[in-house]
Amino acid sequence: MRLERLRLQNFRQHADTEVLFRPGLTGIIGPNGSGKSTLLEAIAWAIYGALAARGTNETLRFNRAAAGAPVRVELDFSLEDGVYHVVRTVNSAELLLGDALQPIASGIRPVTDTLTRRLGMTYQEFFNTYFCGQRELQFLGAMRPAERARFLSQVLGYERLRAAQELARERRNLLRAEVQALRSTLGDPEALKRALEEAQRVAEEIAARAQEREAALARAVEALEKQAPVFRDLEKKRERVHAIATELRHLDVELARARADAARAEAEIAALREVEAKLANAREELAPLASVEAEAEALAALREAETARRALAKQIRDAEADLERRARRLEEMTKVAAQRAQHEERVSNLKHEREEWQAERDRLRAEWVRDREEAETLLRTLRERAAELKAQIGQLAKAGPEGICPTCQRPLREEFHRVMELLNGQLENVVQDGKWWKKRQTQLKREPAALRKLEERWARLEKDLELAESELTKAEAAASDLEREAAEQAEYLAAVEKLRRDLTALPSGYDAERHKVLLADLERLRKAQQEAVRLEARLEQRPALEARKAEAEQRAREAAERRARLLEEREALAFSEEEYARAREAYEAAEDARHRAELTATRLRAELDAARAALRQTQRAQEEYQKRAQDVAARERLVRLHDELDLALGRLRDELNARLRPELAEIAGTFLADLTDGHYNEIEIGDDYEIRVLDDGEPKPVLSGGEEDIVNLVLRLAVSQMIAERAGQALNLLVFDEIFGSLDEARRENVVRLLQRLQARFEQVILITHIESIREGLDQVIRVRFDEGSGTSSVTEERPERPAEEFEPAVV
């Protein structure tokens, strides 16, 4: 696979960006957050769609894009069969091959599936093959052996065999459980046959008895239908006779009630004549009511004025007392305001003194902190040196005089004892220095006495300053409030004068005794007035009483006439209770016979239904037995098939894992030979997945930093090569995203030189980084910048050999 062109429109921070990729070593350089990795994300999104996007479709859109502007990515790349052109938006996708005008796939899912088949890789396999992310260059070196085996198995797809084997085992165990459960539900076939014969016999016997009882029920129903009309006719007459008796009783009650209502109405009409006489007397007594009410209202007004006078007098007394308090407060505020200058001078002096003490305190604290940090640094350095010396002494003691010196890589021989004495002497000096600095560190954990005394003096000074500032604030507030308080005092005095004028304007002359007498007379007259109103209301009832009397007399006449008609109807019915009793007895006997016959027939019907249901159930049980027996046989065949599948998958996975280490080591060795000009050409991966570089067939015990970078690089390339070969693709593209973060300058330059030497094997190598120093070793430089003002990323192409002023902008 080789990248040709990439265009982004409204994709994250790229409003409209186009990048043309060239063969060779290309660097995509820009600060963190400028949008470099977004280019990789766009490449993956163009091929694999939503699987490769971070977040949702809404988060892909450039946040300052115009309404309705589409998110669009175009990618051109070449495979062995030609150049592919992918166009993908949030809602659509198209894939074209070569110069064809018609797409070979259209739609989001069809384009993704077609590209997955053409590349022969899933999204995860694609990234493991062509991409190396941040900190992944040392990925195998940083893993434990078991982690390396699991990682390689996962990226090469072998773990899918394990997953398939687990699925096969789960399905086999489920089938075994189903077979066991089905066998436990299978019954005895001979018992099922005997049960079927018995159910058929019982159903036939009950059917014969039921037929006999149905005939007896028909005869009983016929007899009942003959007796029913006679009985129903007598029953209707009886009901009418009882209804007439009930209505006669109600009419007797209504007649008595109507006569009583008429008598009561006549008595109440007679009583109204006495009410007329009482009303005349009451009206004569109410003659002086108006004059008494007027005089009482005048005295009530004078009483309210008297109450107001007392309230105003109390307000005046309270206001005069408040004026005295305000005058005293005004005098105190004048005194406090006069002390303002004294408090300002006190605060200024204390602040000046605090500044002098603060400088001294900061100096002493800085000296103490510096001494403590110096002690900690020296103690840590001595500990590291002691550990280093102990490790060297232990390594030399273990190796002996013929051992290899860890420093010069040569045998010590006769220098062995001198070097050991030198190292032991150095260790003793370091230990003694460490003890002294340990004691010094303990002493410096607590603040010096001079600093503590200064801190105590500082705290007292802070309290004095706080108190002086509080007094100054009070004096300033008093001076600020003095003028306002004087104005309020004048306003308050004016309000008191107004209260005095209001008191003088109120009327006087209230007579409480006369008011009391008038109120008693007024209460008596109002009671008489209420009695007169009540008597007038009673007199107004006379028309209603006369109408009620006439209505009661009319009801009495109607009740008497209805009673006479009902007595005539009862005589005409000629009903006899004895005749009704004989007819009811005959009807109930016929009904009882029908009921008994129906119960017997119903019981036999139910027994017949139960027998037939038992017969059907027995037949279904026999059919279910046959079905379950066939199902058990089918599941047993599936269990045997899954046993064979489990065994085959296990053997295949073991075989693939056994071939993995030699194949990976062989491919890595080829890359190693290319990168070291044949100096090293073999890598060994042991059974424990420990990685060793062989030098003339012997494991090299120690690797330099540069050699470690080579080993990590060739292992990563070998893994990518194996994935690509299994997908049927040539490995001619590598993309490295921020792999230099943990490397120093020298090792970064070493990795760039290694990648330059791979150009004969890899047509395109792309480095994404924020490190500027690598640009001189590149064939193509693509610069990515982010503009805070517009919120967009821009891309320009730079040629390493050209000066900065000749940079060519990329097509946008």
C-alpha cells in the first residue's frame, strides 16, 4: 500500500486541507494539538468509517463550519491492482479504481467491506501492520515474556482460534446438558402404550352412559314445560294481590298524613292573628331608635379622637427620649472621628515594622530551606552512589579475577584485588558521609530557634496591626457617618414638632357615662327591632299556609278515591293461596327432576371430556417421546462433532504458535542484517519469548542504547511484515506517530538514520512528530500549524534543503 493524496473538508480542526504524499522518508511536523494525528485518523476513517473515529459523527465536524457544510475526506492510495480513490462523508461513501467513472462500491457499509476485503485486513490488523503509535517502538522490550506471547498471538489473529475453540466448548457443554435434560424427560414406551389402551377403553364406557342420561334429561324437560304456564299465571295473580295490599297500606298512611297536614296548617293560620297584635306594639317602641343611633355615633367619634390623643402623647414622649439618645451618640461619634489621625499614624508605623521583620524572616527561612534541600540532595546522591558501588563490588566478587569488568569490558586478573580495595574504600567513605548528612538532615527537619522566635514576634505584630486597623476603620466610619447622623437628628426633631401639632388639632369633650347609657338603650332597641323583623317574617307565611292547607285536603280526597278502586280490583282477581300452593308444588317437583337429570348429564359430559383429554394427552406424550428421542440422537451427533472441532482447533493453534517464534526471528534477522550491514544477522526468540541478538551464534550479553533501538525497530517491522503477508499485501508503507518522545537527541538521530537505510525496502516511511531536529534527515517535510484565531489547522510542504522563505504551501 502506498499513500498518494489526502484531502479533508470540515474534518475536526481541518477546514479544507490537501496533502500530497511522496516516496521516501516523510516527516509530518508540528506542535502538539496542531492536528497532525488527525491526518492519520482521517486516513483510517476514509477506509474503515466509524470504527476508526474518535467520538461520534457530530464530534467529527469542524466546530466553525457553515450550516449544512459536509464532513468529507478523500483518500488516494495504490495497491498492486491499481490506484484507489475513496470519498467518504458522514452519510455516504464511494470507492473508485483507476480512471473508472463508475464506483466499484457505493454506500457506507459496502465501501468499508470492499476495502477490508481488498486490503485483506480488519481495522485493528491494518493499524498493527502500517502504524506504530506513541511509545510503541519499545513495545516488545517493555513486555514480560507471557505478555509478548499474548500480544503476538493477538495481532497475528491467532487469538481468534482460541475464541473459536472456547465457543465450540461452550456449545458442546450446552449440548451435553441438553441431552442429559432430554433423557431425563423420556418415559417408558411400554408404559405409554398401556396408558393409551386404558384411556381409549374409559372414554368408550363414559360415552355410552352419557348417551343414556341425555335421553332422561330430554324427558324431564318436556314434563317441566307442561307445568310451567299454569304455575306462572297463578304466580302473576299472587304478585298483583300482594302489590295491591302493599299499596293499600301506603294509601292509608298517606290519607292520615294529608288530614294531619291540613289540621296543622289551620292551627298555624289561627296563631298569626296574635302575631299581628305583637307587631303593632313593637313598632311603637322603636320610634326613638334613629335619634339614639345618631347621638351614639357622635360619641363614638369623640372616643376615637381621645384614643388617638393618648397614642400621639406616647409617641411624643418616646421621640423625646430617642432625641436624647441620638444627641449622646452624636457626641460619641464626634470624639471617635477626632482620633482618626492617631490611628492612621499607628497603622503606618506597624506596617513599616512588619516589612522590616518580614525581610529578616524570609532570609532566615530561605537559608533553612536551602540547607535542608542541599542535605536531602547530597544524601540521595550518596545513597545512589552506595548502591552503585555495592552492585559493582557484588558483580566483581561473583565474576572473580577472570570476570569481565562492567566498566571497561576486559578481564581484571592481577588488578582484581586493587580494584576491590579501591571500591570498598570508596564505599566506606560514602557510608560515613551518608551518616553525617543523615544526622544533618534530621537536625534540619525542625525550624531554627532564631526563625521560630522571629515567627512568634511576627504573629504578635500581626495581631497589633489587625487591632490598629480595626480602630482606624471605626474612626473612618464615625467620620463618614457624622454628617448623616446630624441630618437625621434635624429630620427627627421636625417629625416630633409635627406630632405635637397633630395632638393640638384633635377634638375633645368625650362623655364616657353618657356613651355607656346610649349603648345600653341602643342594644335594647335593636333587640326589639329584630323581634319586629321576625314577626313580619311570620306574617309573610300566611299565603303559603293557606296554599299548604288546600294541597293537603286535595291529597286526602285523591287517596280515598284510589283506595276504593284497588279494593274493587282485588275482588275481581279471585286469587286462592291453596290453589297457588298446589301448582307450585307440582312445578317444583318437575323442576327438581329436570335439575337432577341435568346434573347427571353434565357430570357425565365432564367425565367424557376428561377421558377424551386424557386420551389426547397420552397420544401427545407418545408423539413427544418419538420427537425427543430423535432430538437426543441429533444432539449426541453434534456433541461428537464439537469434540472433534475442539481437538482440531487446539492442534492448529499449537502448530501456529510453534511456528510463530522462528518465523518472527527469521524476518527480524533479515531486517537486522539490512540495518547493520550484516554485522548482526540473527535474532533468537526463546521458548520464554526472551529476545536475544546473536553475535557469531552467541547471545550478545549487553546492548547499547542504539542497539536496543535497532532491535525494537526490527521486531516492530517483523510483526508488521507477518500481518501483511497473511493479508496478501506487500509491506511497503510504515507510519510512526510520536515515537521519539522517550528518546534523547542521540537516539532520535540514530532511529532516523535507521529508517533512512530502510528506503530500499519500504517505498514510504512517514514520521509524525513535534520534534524539529529530525527534519534535516527527511526527503519530504509536511508542516502542520494551528491558528487559535480561526480555530483551523493548515498544512504546508517544506523541502529540507530549501531556506524557510521558499516553503511551498500545500494545495488547499
